[in-house]
Amino acid sequence: MRSKRLMALTAALTLSGAPCALADSSVSDRLSADHSAVEVTAVPAGTTALHIAVMSDLAGDGISYLDVPASQASYTPPPATPVVDVQAFGSSGPIGGWAGRLPTTPGGTGAQISQEEPVEAGAGLEEQLTEQLANSRREERPKKKRRREEREEERREEARQEQESAPPARMVIGVDTGGWGGSTFTDLAKGGIDHVRTTSAVARYIEPEASAAGVHIATVVFGTGGAIGAIAPSGYASEVRSYFAKYGRDGGLAVEVLNEPGNDGFWSDPSNYTAYARLAKAVHEALQTLPAGSRPAEICSWDGGEASPSPSKSWGQGIKAAGALPYCDGVTVHPYGGRTGGDGGALGGRKDVELAHTEAGKPVYVTEIGWPTAVGQPSTGDSQQWTEAQQASNITEFMRWAAASGYVPMVSYFNYVDYGTNDFYGIETSARRHKLSFAALAEASSRW
């Protein structure tokens, strides 16, 4: 038993990769008088170099190697790696084993264990080794704690620098499909547009087609008209949850709680902020029961679907006062440029977006913005008419601005194909010809 314990203690004083081979050592060494260096006192015949291992502690942490000439009789290690072991090297490789590690003292205080005084053989050998090992461990414990803390701080700093240097998340850019399906997704994918906005009424039917074409659903709108107060929160939330439980985020990156709820052209009670807040709360609670990987962002209307160039604060402030915002991951704005204003309308309602971010304190999802091209026709309800070249330029500049804002994660252009007598918002004509805006939207999607 005593011999086994002695072997274990001796092994505890060895280093992986640099054994403390006291028995077969080919080198005689010792600590200098002040313990700051290792002095080689004898080497075997044929020694051409000394192979030196330095490490931060007796356990071998932070080990590294170097070679010095055989004529160099003394070596002072760096303060960070004060433990030294030496081995003789000849023309054919190592001569014998390692001399045994010696813990030097940076600055030469002489406070470390001295191994220049050999351990006496015979009675008490085990006790002496035990005492030396215990002393070294006591002395190394505070150092190891400091090193662990330093390494942890280094890791935190590296993580911080990596986060700061990482490129910002790409802004999602897509187009409202307007209910189109079938060849829509092949057309969009081939042209370089890979995200679409749709409604819950058609989402479940187009999702397989979109996925097969490599097109992703950006947002799904649940609720497009009626009475807000007539919608049962539990049933509404259950519908949202069932859809995303089936499709996950492949079925949409975000869910829009009602389309333009402040628009009296769609809703009979466009000031029912309390009912809207109940819907937002119910959806939030339902989505929380889904796995994180399948949970979409919940986005709530801030402008209510405002169509004028001057933002109305009533809807956003109304749902904020009703307590809806804590349940929303972001807010939506439809910042059309307005029916008048000349080239100012080319900018879109950027002030609407800025105000939403400032007052809601949330990311702003622009889920509709567009410029119609029925030149010579009357303005639409929310926009002047523009040439196709102007439409393409307006898209490019708005996307550039939105991406630079830092708080707009998504822009969905309205819309895919022209409709009506003057609602030529499409990036394609009603005859399915690509306008210049199709290429402009695709390029913006790849750039931002």
C-alpha cells in the first residue's frame, strides 16, 4: 500500500507531455539562489541543445516548449510560466528523460518550494513528497483562481468584441402577394425576391408552393375586416397558434394582429383599443406555448393604417394606453407618401416610421409601402402617381434609408401586380410584365 501511494504521489508531480522523470533524468539542474532561474549543472555527453518546457503551474497548464544551446547554463522563464523542466537533446533526439519540473519565483523572492535540496531517500520519503505536494497546491490555489478569473474576463471580452464586429442582421425585404399563388413564387424566386406578405386566409394554401420555390413568408395577417370587438380573443389566438404549430417560422417570420385596425374602411369600430389589446395579449400567451424555434414575432399596428402623409397619433397612443404594447415584439406602419406634395412623396412617410419607433419604443415593421404608376390617372387614396422609373428609384431609396435606421427589421412592398383603374402599385403590370421596380426590389433584397 505504501509503495502504491508513493507512486501516486510521484505521478502527481509529473506533467502530461513533460514527465518529471527524476529516476532516468539525463540532466542535473537546480534553482538559482534566488529561485528566479533554473541552472543546469551537468549534461550527458553528446548534448547539443537543451529542450525546455515552461508552464504556468505544476499541473502543466499553459505548457509551451523552446530549445536553447547546450552551453546556456541558466534559464529564467517568463513570469506567466514560472515552472520549468529540462531535457537533453543530441543529434539523434532526446538523451534520457526530463530532469523534473522546478517552480521558479518571478522576481526572485525565494518563496517557492526548493527542489535543489534533494528529497532524502529512505524513511520519510512519502511524507516529504506529501508535504511538498500540499505546499505547492496551497501556493498554486490563489494563482489558479486568479488565472481562471483572467481567462473568464478574456472570454467575455472576446465575446463582446465578436458581437460588436459581427455584421448587423439583414433587413427582410419582400412583397405583398395580393392573394396571388401558383406561378407567383417561381416568378419571384427567379427574379431574386424571396419573401412575401400574405393573409391567414391564403397562407396555409400557398405555404407549400412558396417553400418549394424557395420563397419564405415574411408576415401573415390574421384579420382583415369586420368588428374588432366581435372577435373572441381565445378563438383568434387559437387560430394563430394552430397555424404556427403546423408550419413554424416557415409559415411566417411574424404575425400581424389585424390589418389596419384604425381604418374605418375595413373595421366598424376602429377606435376599439381595449378589444385590440385583449387580442394582442391572447396571441402573446398562445405563442408562448410554442417551441422557441417555431414562434413568430408578434407585431401590432401603430398607425392603424394611416394613409395621410401626416401621422395620426390616435391609434398607437390608444393601444398603448390600453396596455397592448407589452405583448408586442414590434409595431407596424404603412407609411405611404400621400396624395399631394410633389417629390416629397417619393420619400414615403418616413416621419411615421420615426415617430412609431420613438413613441412605441419597439422595432418598426413596414408591412406596406408603395408608389402607383398610373400616370395621368387620379391619385389613389394614399399616393400620387409616379412613372415606372420613379417608382423603382423610390423603392431603392426607401430601402436604403430603412436599412440604415437600425430599427426597421422588415419592409414589405405593396404590391405584386397592378389592379383597379389607377391602383398600379405593382412591380408587375396586370399583363404580368416586370416593371423596373421588380429589379429594384430584388436588388434591394440582396443588398440590405
